[in-house]
Amino acid sequence: MKINSVSSASFGKTAYTKNNNEYKKTNTFKIIGTSVGIATATFTLSLPKILTKMFNYPMERAFSKKFLYLDAAAALIIGIGGGALIDYARNKSRARKADQQTPNI
């Protein structure tokens, strides 16, 4: 059973440079960063309940809701932004390499 064809379809696509050279565009790290950001935001929002279960003491008042929401939003933005930044650098490098290669005639 081959899964390689599904993986390439969901994580990248063929793109073209300004000089009309083909390269493989990726968005893998954007997907990974979004997933990590969502997981971190979910953990942050559930932290008071986790600490309450661990210590048998109500910890809901230890963290303000504003702090928890801002922290969760920051984690999500950092995850998405970091992944997008890595993908941008990789795609730019691949496009530059595609333009530098000369076809063998």
C-alpha cells in the first residue's frame, strides 16, 4: 500500500517561478505549526482544571480568564506564524534553486 501519493497531494503542490521554472511548493510546516498552536492553546485553557485535579484545591481563580485567553491566542499565532515563516523560506530557496538549474539539452 503506497501512501506517498496521498502525502504529496496534501502537503505540497507544483508551483512556477517568475522565469516559468517548476518547483515543489510546501505548506507542511504551516500545518504542523497550526496543530502545535491549537494543542498548546487547548492545554493553556484547560490548565486550571488540570491543576485543580492534581492538587485537590480550586485553581480556577489563580489565573485570570483574560490571561488564559491572551496566552492561548499568542500560542496559536506563534505556531501559525512560525510555520508560515519556515515554509516561506523553504519555498523561496526551492524557487531560487529551480531558477539556477539549467536544463540539459
